[in-house]
Amino acid sequence: MNCRFCQTTLNHVFIDLINSPASNSFLTEAQLNDPEIYYPLKVYTCPTCFLVQVDEYKKSDAIFSNNYAYFSSFSSSWLAHSKHYVDLMTERFNLTSDSQVIELASNDGYLLQYFVQKQIPALGIEPTANTAAAAVEKGVPTITRFFGRALAQELAQQETKADLLLGNNVLAHVPDIVDFVAGMAIVLKPTGVITMEFPHLLRLVEHNQFDTIYHEHFSYLSFYTVQQIFEAQGLVLFDVDELPTHGGSLRIYAKHRTDNSKPISANVADMLEKEEQAGLKTLDYYVGFQQKAFQVKVDLLDFLTARKRAGEKVAAYGAAAKGNTLLNYCGIKNDLIDYVVDANPAKQGKFLPASHIPVVQEQHLKNDQPAYVLILPWNLTNEITQQLAYIRDWGGQFVIPIPNVRVL
């Protein structure tokens, strides 16, 4: 395998999470007896550009199909984050009814709906037809296509270019990151702004977030590496924010190299220095991550088997992709966790891949009253513990698996 950015041969294994099905490949009851396809989940570090990456074991068009299970609007905290972003960008970049906003991987219109409410023209680009249809119902015009050079050139020929081009948690999801960033350069107006949000590799390593590794995430990104990828397409990073989302993310701001209207913030040099001081540009930084993940595996299995011996029931909350990575790496099945609650109707009544744990509605949790609830989307811990605070009424407790197993 060669690096998807600089083409260096990859030999340095960051972590091997063994084989598992694609994390969002939920099963119907009729499929439980069918064979499942398992793909390798081995992650490499490029010794040249330090892009951390998996191979495209399962093709992106098969992962992001018309029955994609993830709908962004089911998280209230994510909606609040998105609305705040819209208010912030509108003010900072003086967006008006004469501006054009384009979002890549716009999902169900969770964010662009707030631009529509401000009467700022918005266009979503989303490859999954079912989420795109939900966006259209919200009044968000949406193109159901994968984005890259080809689509960007079509849009440019139609004189559809962006004053603000954004993508939240999509940069890591594209197998051809060079083509994707090249497309952004094509569709951005001469003085337009790109913002991208993505989980920060620095936080992934520091906080043992190995469960954020799954087949949908082809790349794991540092500011240093993203800067190289963007500069190769004539784009300059002029600012960066650190965000608490997804366990620690970056929001980058990019412009055309020829755009002199936006000064480069001191945040850029500060972030590069922060990563260098951490050692991110050395291969030694990536050694030992496998053992940290293994410790979580051992501790979680110990906890679950102890609860079973005690006759106590454990449920889970949040049928998230990261949860499936955790469960499948640990080898946890439906004999250790009875069910998982999820607010998304598209997941309810189905079963998690590999573990075959059933996905149920929240009312089931209230009726069953388990002793413990394992929060799989730990990045939403505050939201979920507030929502499910009533489990304390019967003595229930929350369990968080990352960065280490602990009972709240």
C-alpha cells in the first residue's frame, strides 16, 4: 500500500484492530443467519507526510449507499454546534442573500437548514440518497453525488461557486483526498473561504480514541499533514480553531494562495508548534498505541463478565460506528450486552454488525431498568447522561469505555 497523498510505501503499522464488518452495516433480523463480510482494519503511518490511514478495503460507494444509517439531526448537541457555526460564519465573513454556501457531505440538512432560515443561498452535496431526501424536505437544495474534481468542474461551468465551502467530518471519509481537495479549489470563489472540521489525530492518540477508527474513516488527520495536502492544490490555511466535538477536533480555514485579503492568524504557527512539540512528526510518537487499545479491551471484557457473574444486566446506548469498532475489536456479542438503545428510527429494529446486539427504542430501557448503561458515543456523554438521568432512580449507573473503562 502507498500513501494516498505522497505515494510513499507504507510499512509502519499504527494499530491493527483485526477484521470487522463495515461499522454502519446494520442487519435486519432476516440477515442474522447470512454470512457477513469482514474487512481488515489495519492502520498505517506514512513516514514522509505522517498521514495516518487505512486502505480502501471496502469501496466508498458501498459504504455510503442509499441506505446509509447515520442522520446528523438526531444529536441535539450537534445541532446546537451547527447553529452556532452558522451564526459565527455569517458574521465573520459577512454572508448575505447574495452569497453562496456549499456544504460537502451535507447529510440530512442538519447545518444548511440554518443558512436557509437566514435566507442565505445554500447547496448541499451528499452521496447518500436517503439522507439527501431528508435534507430536501428541510428546504435544502441537494445534489446526490460524490464530490471531487469532476463535479466541481461541472458546478464551475454552471457558475456555481462558493463564498463559503464547508465540510464537517468529511475530509477523513474520502479515499481520494487529493481529488477531493483539488475539487474544493475549483469550486471556491477567488476570495472565498473553506472551513473543514475533523477529529484531531493529536487527540486521538492522547486520549486513546482507537474506536474512532473504522472503514468509513480512510484518513486520520493532523494540522501539519492537512496543510501539506491543501498547499499542494494551491490552498493556504490561514486560521485554525480547536473544538471539543468528537473528543477533540480542528476547524481549519483555507483560502486560495492568490487571495491576499485574509491575513494568516498566529493560530497556524501555534498549532504547528504544538504538534511538533508533541512529537507528531516522528514515528516514535505512533508506537505503543496498540497496547493502549488492548488494555481497554481487557478491562471492558473483565467488567462485562463480572457483571454477568453477578447476575446484573448491561445495556448500551448509541448504535454509533465507533461503538461497533469497540465491540468488534473486543469480541463482545449479545451475550454480554443485551441491547443498545438508539434514537434513530432507521437503526431501531435492526442488529449491530458482527455482535448481533439488537437496537431498540428508549422505552425498552425504561421498562427493563438495567444495572448499567454503556455509553458507546462517549463524545456525547454529557448529552446522554442528562437525557437518561432517570436511570439513577432505579440505581442504574453509566459506564464510559474511552480512554479507559470507568463507572460514573
